[in-house]
Amino acid sequence: MALSRPATPVDLSNDRQQRYQSLPGIGPQHRIVAYSAICAHKLMYPTPQISFINIRKGQADEPAHVVHCCGDDSRSDPTRGGKVISGPAPQPLAMVMLEWNPENDELHAVGTLGGEMFQAFFEKYEFRLTLDHGANAMKPSARTSVVQAASTYSRQQQSCKA
């Protein structure tokens, strides 16, 4: 996601109270960040059919855009390491660690940081993921993967409560 303002490092902790510092945004203006689209509360995630989690317009004193999970009404600040602004999510979104090559303007995902929900996610949705993606559903991604905006990945974006 390209932010309206630079993302700065902040001190955070996961649901086990392990402390870490988020990474700054990357790119020429430090406005590019990426997060896992798995909500830390109910493990909701985007599917090709529908998404309950997406980028929404910020409200009141929130940043211009927030990551909002309509399934539980959790809101996270992408400019502050995915920190939970409101809602029942017990920890920030897992940050995708990015590297940017200014010479060819390429982005590379190189890892994750923070409260990873991947093991719990795969355990909860193993049957569904295997039906949707086959036996390779829980294997690491290929060396190169195509990134797609959540708004184009899912056919329907679930509307959130006002």
C-alpha cells in the first residue's frame, strides 16, 4: 500500500507481549508498506469470493487510510506498524518486510515481522485451503509471486458498519 504520509517505526508488542519495533516505510518517500491480510482476532482473510478486510478511509483522528476488518470491526494504522486503533484484535497485523531497489524500482518481500498468525491460520483453515488451492496450499510461495491489490483479488468487498 502506498500511504499518504511516511510510515515511521514504532514500538509494538504481539499477543504474547513480545516487544518489537516496526519498520519504516520504503521507497523514495518512505510511504510503501505491506501487511498480512489475516486479522488477528478471528483470522478472517480475503478470498476470491469476498473480503471482510481491506483498506478503508480513516475516521476522525485516524490516518487517511486504515486496514479495517469488518468481521470484528478491528481497525489498524498502516503508518504505525499495523498497530490496532480500535476493535478486539489482540495485536498488530504482521508486517511484510520489504526491500526496494531504487535502480530498477523493484520491491521484494523478504520476510515478516511481528505477531504472525500463519500457523493458527493454516490449522483453522487447512481443509478449506486444500480444497481451494490443492496440496500446495501450505507450502512456501514460489521464488517469484505476483502481488495483487486486495480490492481486485476479491469479487466482493464486504461493507463495514458505520
